[in-house]
Amino acid sequence: MGHELTLDPSRRAMNYGHALRFGLRLPVDADCGPRQLVEVAGLAEQWGLDLLVIPAGTAGDDLEPSTVSSWIAGATVSLGLVAEVHSTNLHPAMLARAVASLDQLTEGRVELALQAGPAAAGSGAADSIAALGEVIAVVRELWNVLDRGLGRFTGRFYRLAGAQKAAPAHDVPIAVDGQSPDLLRLVGQQADEWSTGCCAAALTQGNRAVDEAARGAGRDPREIRRRVTIHGGLGERTGRFTGTAVDWVNDLLPLVVNHGVGTIVLNTDERDVAAGFASEVAPALRVAVDAALPRGWSSARVRRSAVLARRRPGIDYEGAPSGMAEVVEPGDLAYARLRSGYLRGGAPGIILRAATNEQVTQALAFARRHHGVALSRRSAGHGVSGRSTNDGGIVIDVSLMNAIELLDKRTRRVRIGPGARWAEVAAALEPYGWALSSGDYGGVGVGGLATAGGIGYLARGHGLTIDRLRAVEMVLADGSVVRAGDSENPALFWAVRGAGANFGIVTAFEFEVDDVGAVAFAQLTQDASDLERYLVEWGRVVEDSPRDLTSFVIVPPPRGGRPALAVSRTMVDSSDPETVRAMLEPLAAISPMYAQDIVITSYAAVMDNASDDAPVSLGEPVSRSGLLRHVTPQFAAAAARVIRGGAIGWFQLRSVGGAVADVPSDATAYAHRDANFSLVVMGAADEVVDKAWAQLSPFFDGLYISFESSLRPERIAEAWPPQTLSRLRELKTVYDPEGVFGDNFALTPSTNDPGGSNP
């Protein structure tokens, strides 16, 4: 639709860079009951408005706005909800928890608007505004999960001696309404949005005061969005915001272009006016503003000063690729859930989240410009070894690349993104009667496991995860995207299966999965007082069992003089009760039973054992891995000494062998095919664990890289036999001669080691 621009050419455009938003204010009406509230909200969402303002005093003075927001949230899907609260109505700690909870439940749709208490209009106004500032400070402190620990605050009006923090789903904006000098100063210092009327003179004066206060507090004025609330009518032109949609656009355009308004809220109880505002005025105003302001005027993201203050040295934050799905800095709220892994804390300098091959390429190019800055890659964040995060470096996160797609039902061919988790994969395959052996924890990401090996609950019958891999798509060190399989780049495909982290970032895996119906899963807790005997017998039973049985056993260190326990988790690839009983009885007969839980279920149900909560790990556990041919009495005696010695907190043996050993040792980069068992231990300190590990290492022939946290050079030689290692180094020279991928068992290109003796 056309319009005539009525801007004052003598005024300089004031652009704070905030994309336009349009909202509706709920009527303050005692007769507006619960059904009417939901009805108005539904219409606002149906009309395509961005937000709904729930004012203090909705439906008279009986309803509290954050509670009304909760009521409306359950009846809407995408509508933003602005809870307008008097700062004295709720204790700020309660307010912070309520808003954070609602924001989590609505997946980031909530905003908070604060008004000073009644005294702001008369005597005691300064104290009222000071108290409002403390409310904002308390709320932000309880939302600040970037700094670990309890929330603490000491002020004139409020005090927190140690309160539990609660993160909202997104960085919830806090708006402040008012026009007094003290309030404007508070907005510039602490708020994310200034809410006011639509008087041009007041906007000019207020913007000047807010900007000055913001700069004085070390903030960029562009951090603060400007919101106006208007009244109007459609039909006859009787003044501002009346008449046709063209008239409205001419009235509103100067507010946006000359005064930097980013949010426009209509206050009306006339539904035809609200509908016209949403369907005619809003889209026309967007077009007019885009025509009046420079191209890309609202595309730049302005990070808050609090975010900038947490940036780490050595990283070109301003040069971060703009096309990423998400760029997360140490000051961003999302950083709290992305900084760490499942077992390990982390503090990277920047996290680049990629959802496409092109984004991975851009992220990699950014990382390559940062010589000497650590680079880590993450699929879904499990990372036992700790190499999916770092301290002060760059993380390329592909957890958003998590699609699971059926390619060919006849050949059971599926395509899986690296960010998918194995519980999700198992659930997607279950309806077809399929499964893919994949570790023992559903929270592990596909990317890390499927490039290292994959020792899972079906290993003895179906092999490693990589044994079912048929092709990959990956981004190489130079940024090129290639496909590798038996017929395309076969040498690279060989290397990916067991050493994939050295050669690129896999962005898609193609597997030929297995027919797997119902399975039996047994969790047995047994007496292991005679620990040496238990370990030997468990190993013997496993080796003597049919391949349909795969068993893992955990032996916790005995505490407080109590006898040792053995907790085994065993899968039998059968649903026949008699077959299952016959296979499990030899395990049950090893020693007296304290507890047992045996079910016939699906593989997906077994793998459904992971939490969806973000990891909040703090520690730096040390892990060691070894591959073992047999559980001999000599090994069992050494293991018993280590377990009883208290140096480790985790001891797990996994059975391998069977179908794993059917694959020739030179068929994949995972070469230790003759091992029947894989051991992982964990402890708190390298020197302590290494001293205990030295008692066990003579029994091993190789290690499994996913469970090894040490990066000492000799671990490289233990991970791959000499012939495999030599071939890998030659390929490293071809695909990553500069050593871009050096975060996970980094290989030295053969050109740097002609003799092949330096790991």
C-alpha cells in the first residue's frame, strides 16, 4: 500500500538497531474474566502480533500479572508475554523464580516490565526508584547462572544471604516504565527497555537522558529498546493514530526513524481496531521503515556491556561468522548450558553452533584464523575425555545437526546427524524393529562415538558401531566438503572409522542398521568379596557365552569396611524367556545375589536412560582406558589391588570380542580387534590414577580413545598399532598437514616424522 512520508528532513535519524515489534495491551477491565483473557490472547496470536502486555491490575486489582501470564501461556504457542509488575507487589526473589519458571515452560516467550511503587509519584520517589533498582539487581543476580554458587545481594531494601539461582530459557528483557529523571537514569544504567508514551518531545528528552546514563554506566545505548504505547481508531481522521492505515503509518514512522522506537503496543478494547493494526498498519510500517533507513539497519546484534566484559583475550569476537546458527559468548545466558561436558567443566572463549555444512565451514575458517587458540569440536556434549570443551578457546558445536532420516527401508539404510543422541536414534529405529549398537548411555552424541569405535550392548553379536557405518559426509581441514565410503575416498573412510577426529568434522553418517527385536536386559548386583575370583569368573562366563550376550560390569571401590559389590548390566539379544534364563544363569551363579532386575524390553527402552538437562559439570575427572584379551587371574589380582586401593572411583569392564573380532584388524583404523574386553577407570588426579594404572598396564594391548583423558605422547602408540599408526600419519599429511584438528589424539603428519618413531 502507498503512503506519503512526512519526516522532518532537518532531523537526524536515530536508529538503535532494534527490529520492529508490535503488541497489544490487555484491557484493564474487571469484567474481563479468564475466558475473555484467553480469547484476546488467542486473537493476538492469530493476528500475528509479536507480544501481549499483561498489565498490573488486569481484570481489576484481583489478578497478579505473572499469574495471568501463566494462564495465557498455556493457551498460546508463539506469542510473547510481557508481565507488567509493580516492584512492590512481589519480593524480587519470588518474582525472579516465577518469571524464570514460566520462561522455561514457554521456551523463552516471557518478558518482564517493572513499574516503581506508588511513592514514585510523590514523597519518597527517590527511595521508590532506588528500591526498583534493587529489584532489578536481585532478579538479575538470581538469573545469573554464569557465575556458579548461590545468589547473594545486600542493599538498603533487599538482601539475599544465599538463594538458589534459576536460569530462564532465554535472556529475559527487563523493561522500566516512566519519565522522571531518576527513572530515566535507572533505565540507562540497568534496564533493557524503556517504556513510555508517544509524545515526540518526551521521547527526545527521554532518549537523551537514557543514552547519557547508559554511557555513564559503560553501556551502549543501543542495548536499550524503546517502547511506546498508543491509543487509536480506524475510520474518520480526528487526530494522531486515527483514520486509515496510511494515516497511522505516517504518524508512527517518525517515532521509529527519528526517535528509535522499536516496540509499538496498541492499547484498545476494540477488536476491529486491534485487527487492523495487526493486519494493515504493522506490515505497512515495516515496509516504510525499511525504505527510510539504510539497508540492514536492524541486522546487527548489540551485545550488552555485561556480555562484553566476559570476553576472553585472543579471540576476534567482532569477526565471528554472521551466518552461524548461534554464536555464544561467555556472557550469554546460553553459555551456562553449553560451556561444559557431561563429566567435565569448561570455559571456552566462544562457541560457534552450526546447523549446516556451510556453517561448519565458516566456523572452521574462523578457527583457522586464530593460530594458537585451542579448538574443540562437540557433537552432543558427553565428552568423557574432556576434549569437547576447553579453557579460553573455540568450540565448534554441531549438536543442532541432529536429524535422523530413513534412506532405504529395504537395506535398512539411515542417515544420522552428528548431534543426534543415541537415545533418540534408538527411539527412531524402534518402530522398524531395528537397532544400532551404541554404547551404554543414551545421552552420548553420535559424532564422537561413531568416529572412535562404539562399544555397546550389542557388540558381541553385531560388532562396533563403526562396523555398521557405510558412508560419511565431512568437512575437511581446508573447509571442503567431501563424501567418504567404500567407493568414494576409501582411504579417508578407513581412517574415519577409529580415528575420525583427526581428519575433519563429520556432518552426516550413513549406517546400515541391524534387525533387532525385543531384547532382555539384566541388572545384577552380586557379592564380590572374593574380588579376584569374581572378575575371573565373569570374564570366563562372558567369553564362553553365545554372541547374543554382551555384558558390562562395574565394581565400585568398597567403602567403610563393606564387602565389594559387582554390578553387571547384560543384554541378551533374544526375547525367549528360556533362552534368556539359560544365558544369564552362569552369570548369576558366580556369587550370591543382592538384587536383580531382568526385563524383556526394547533396545530403545534400555537406551532411554539420559537426562535432557544441560550438563553442569565442574570437575576434571581423570580416565584411563585399556583393551584386554582375557581376564586372567594375574590381571584380576592386580585389578583387585587397584579397586581396594582407593585411587579410583570408577572401574568398568565391557565385553567386546565376538562379531567385533570378525572384522580384519586392518579393515578400519580401530585395529585392536582381538581384545575381548575394554576397561575404563576414573579418578581425581593424574598422578594418583597413573600410579594405580601402572599395575594394570602390562596386561593391555591397546586402548579405546573415547575413554582416555591423557594426551601424553605414548598414548598415541597405545591407541593404534604401528602399521595402523603409520598409515594414519600418511593420511594426516594429505588431509590435515597443518594439524588443524589437534584436540583429540592428534597425529603428527608423516612428513614431520620421517622415521615414524615420534608419536
